[in-house]
Amino acid sequence: MLVVGCILLAVYLAINVNKVIHSSKHQNDAQTEKVLLIDPGHGGRDGGASASDGTVEKNINLAISLPLADMLRIFGYPVGMTRVNDRMVCDSELVPLRQQKISDMKNRLKKYNSSRLTISIHQNHFSQSQYHGTQIFYGKQNEESRLLAASIRQIVLDKLQPQNTRELKKATKDIYLLSNATTPAIIIECGFLSNSTELSKLKDEEYQQNMACAIACGVLAYNP
């Protein structure tokens, strides 16, 4: 199983190469203090996309992000999260949903730009149900974004989706967070809620763990 392999790999790394990883990181003290940020998209009143059976994107995003964060910590990385439960990342005094969403985006961007790098977890949705497969977008202000995205994409294809032909996509200006992030940042659209076969996988806890593991191993291969 991919999760078992990921755990065994993590144990091996913890015992045998943890010192090497940490010594390379300490070359830049300012950088080592910054966390790898995991950003589960949406939350609270902002549910994101919805599947035909009522499955809401925000919940799957969190279900993949939590084990992803745990795995990266096992690998020895400092990890932060924009949220660990069902909430928006907005200023608490705001009431109108539009204002909350604007505040949410601005607050997330602040976290992006104070982190070593950011991996944002999302789910895709389209009007036609035949589309499927993980799609990764990368920020345009930092070349590291593309390199990180490429590393994760390769592991996802190797371990989970060998038939996936989707290429990396550079963020356009309508993707606010990636367009304005100055630090490396990517968005991983893990799958399509509009595809019934993929929806079944995305709702499955084992598949969620496998997706988290593939992403974590992609980060490890990149070695930020």
C-alpha cells in the first residue's frame, strides 16, 4: 500500500538522513524558521464546489490536508496550516459573506508570504462529468513554484494516476493567491467532484491518505 510505503520511508528518513536534511536547511537560518504551509481551501460558510450527492469540497480538502501535514512533520519539516477545522480564515467581526471571503483571501495571502512555501488543497468541478484527474497550478512570481509542482505531479502520476495526462498550469491573474504570492505556492486540484468515479475515490479515507502520501513524497523529492 502507498500509505505503508510512505510510513516506512518516513521512518527510514527519520533514522538515517534527518541530520543531512537539517544540516542543509541550517545554511539559511531565516529560511529554516519558516514553515511549509498547508492550505485546505474554503471552509466555514464557504463550502467551495459541491457534488451532485451533496459532498462539499471544503471537507475533502481538510481530509487530505490533515494527514498531509502529519506526514510532512514525520519527514522532519516544520508545518503550519491555514485551518485545522471547518472555518473561514477571515476577520471575526465581519458578517456579510462577501466581506468574509475577501478577508479570508487576504489573510491566507499573508500566511502564504510569511511561509517557506504553500501547498493549497482543492477539488475540481466541471459541468461535464467525463473530466477527471489531478491538476496542479503554480504561482507565477517564484520559479520554485513550478519546480515544486512538477515534483509532486510526478509522484501523483507514478503512484496514483498513471493515465493522467494533465500538464502543469501557470496561474492566471484570476487565481488571486497564486498571482500575488511572492513565496513558492501551488494549488493542487486533487480530482473532480463532478466525475462519479473520482468522487467515490475522493470520499474514501484510504484514497485521501494515499493522495496525501503522494503529495508528501513529492515534497520530499523536491527537498525544500
